Amino acid sequence: MISAENKAKIRRLHHAEGWSPGTIARQLGLHHSTVRKSLLHDGVPLTALVTRRSKVDPYLPLLLAQLEKYPGLTASRLYEMVRERGYDGGPDHFRAVVARHRKKKPAEAFLRLSTLRGEEGQVDWGHFGHIEIEGARRPLVAFVMVLSWSRKTVLRFGVDMRMGSFLEHHEAAFTHLGGLPRVLLYDNLKSAVTQRIGDAIVFNPDLLAFAGHYGYEPRPVAPYRGNEKGRVERAIRDVRESFFAAREWKDLADLNAQAERWCREVRETRRHPDDRTLTIAQAFEEERAVLRALPSDAFPVADRVECKVGKTPYVRFDGNDYSVPHERVRRTLTVVATSDTVRVLDGQDLVATHTRSWSKGRQIEDAAHMAALVERKRAARVARGMNRVFVAVPQAQELVRVLADRGGNIGGAVARLGELLDTFGATELGAATDEAMAMHAPHVAAVRQVLDRRRRETGQPAPIPVTLPDDPRVRGVVVRRPSLGDYDALKARKEIGDE
């Protein structure tokens, strides 16, 4: 800032003594640009301040003509134009010359907007860093609603800005106020405005349905019009400086409790900015009487997201996986989520309900879903085992059928027959099965006894159990023992040939 004394000296030396700005600057110990600005403020023409020739002077007519025709033309483009015409000066000095000759935009004045009681409210989000919740790092955001006439403020903190949370904050604010204004102003929030080109606006359809239910008009503010939504912006700044700075809290519930108490005990005890005889709390008591009444039923606020289920029976929502019945895999389901519940719909059918998790990367499972899947897998394993045993030893089908008629454990029997198949082979197991059925002993234990007896009678060593991997591609392979008769025939022919 230049002092009033120096301003007077600059004015006298220039007008009375005829000194140039550079001479005045050297004598007073000021920067030449400071002297020039002071003289320009006094109305001295720009041409009168140029006391020496510059490399730019021959190009000034071109420069002034281009700025008159294209006021927004950049200094860099003008520099290239004069360089093409022979200018060999530096870019920094040229930029300073362009800045001196470019017409300044007139400062825009804003009207102080006033509203009627109960007419208008303003809504916005504020960002306040991050919070650790259930082991996950999530953004900490503040929903702020301000009644324009009384300056009554509703402040609620949350961890996401999804549409469901946005509308849920609205409902909580309406309940706290005991009513709602006729108009709510929104900035270009993604939660409110999906598209905007000039005055053409497309509101979020969920917000329009919500506003229609509660009977208020959602209205966007014009871009770059800070005075239209200044009340809520000042409220957010007040929250940031007066409430949030250096504050400690245990969790989100504690932070919201402190926020509600601060609004009631600190912010609302302040004097109303337009009527110093009232506090904000007293002004709100006057405005409360003219707010619109709430409808008898609440609007169903929730996030609705379509999710494709892959091979595993889970839908992914907000970074977590929620289980669904296994028969719903390979389908597109709808997730309907509130702040505490996640429901999964298949068309109009409710197929799963879970408590919402605010963590990240978790699997939230319904025990019934998992039990049904395990039972289905177990039945599938039994079916695969039956198929393998029956292909290798067809005689086993009759044994299993008789065992089923007697109420035996089919799954366990098939599993043990599979183990005997791995140990003794298909030929021995088939012979033992035939013998057990002939003795009217359709039991796996009887088959095992026959196998052991046949092994002892033939003098064969005890079989070595083979442990195969639990892979159907391996365990499903059937290896049949080849007949040795062909080799005996070949041996006989060779002996005849030797004779």
C-alpha cells in the first residue's frame, strides 16, 4: 500500500515539475509500476506515462486493433503474431505491455437478496477430510441446510454423498425444523443436477420425486452467483472455523451430537444479521409458524443400484459383497440400500436382507444362503461320485438301489465304494460286488470283506491306498485293468514259431 504522503508527492512531481514516472520512482524509492498505478488512478492518460521508446511501439497499432476486435485474445498469441512481423523483444516485457493496454472488466455488483419468512432454504455439501469407520477410510462430509430468512441451520455429518444419503439428510432436516420452506436452492451438485448447459437443466429424477412428495420447488442457482447461495456458504465457513477446527470426537454419532448442540447453543444465540434485536433462535420461532407442514407419510429414501451376480453368490455394493441365494447367480439384481440396511431384489421379489457395512472389502453373508450352497455342493459331489462308480462298476448300481430301499446312507456308501475303486481297481470291485449281492449282503462292508479274502487267497500283497486330489477331472478318470489273454495268445504263437 502506498501512503497518502507519497501519493501527494507523486501527483505534485508529475503535474507541477513534469517528472517522468521512472524519475519519480528513483527519487522516492518506489517501484516504477507503483508510480504508474498511482498516476493512472488520478486519471493521467496512459500515453502520458510513456517517456521512452520501446521495441513494442511500432507494433502498438496492431496490438490495440487486435485487442479491440478480440478482447479475450491471450498475450501469448499476440506475442506470436508480433514475432511473425519482426518483433525481437522478450515475452515478459511484452506481456506487461499487453496488460497495460487491455481493457479491464468492470467490477460486478451484487444485490443483497432478501426473502420472506418460510419462503426459501439453501442446501450444500461441505468436505471435512476423512474418517476411519469400521476399519475403512471414508470421506467425511457435512450436509448443511439454512433457512434464508431466519438463518436457522441444520448440520449433519456423514460418510458418503450418495442420493439415498442426500435425501435421508433432507428428511432428518425437515423433521428437525418441524416443516420445510417452499423453495430449496441447490448449487450444481451431482446429487441435484445431472446435466446443465446454460439455462437448460436436467434435475435428478429421484430428487424431483422427493420434492414432489414434500411439495417444495427445487431451484438451481445460476453459475458464479455467490450472492444467491451465500447464506449456506457462509454457514459452511462458520462450521469449518467455529465448530470443526481443533474439535475431538469419538465416532460419527458423537460428532453429530456435538454439531446439533453447537447449532443450538452457539450459532442460534447470535444476533440476526438483518435485525439486531433478534437472535437466530428467536427469528426461527417466528418463521416456524409459516413453514409448510410435513406430509403424513415419509418418502422411501434409498439408493437403488443394479448389480450383476457372477459365478459366486454375492452382489457388490459400496465396496462390500453381500450374499444372495445360490440360485440367483448369473443374474442382474437390484440393491436397495439405506444407511443401515441393504436389501436385494430380483424384480419385485425380496431375496436377501443384510445389515449395511461401512467397511471396505468385507463379505457379509446370510448363514441360510451359505448352508443351502453347501448342501447343493454336497449333493453334487455325491452325484459325481455315483456317476464315477457306476461307470467303472455297473454292478454297484443294484447294490446302491437295494441299500436305498433299506434306508441306508447312500452318500456314505458311494464315497466308500469310490475309495475301494481307487484301491482295488474296477475288475476286483466288480467281482466282489457280484459275490456280495449273491450272498444277499448289499453292504459296502461285505464288499470289503470279499475283496480282502480274494486278496489273501491269491497271495497278493496288501493294497497301497492311493490318495487322489479332490478334482473331478482326476477322480473321474476310470482305468480298466486290461485282459492278459491277448498276451498269452501272443506268447503261445511265439513258442510254436520257435519249434
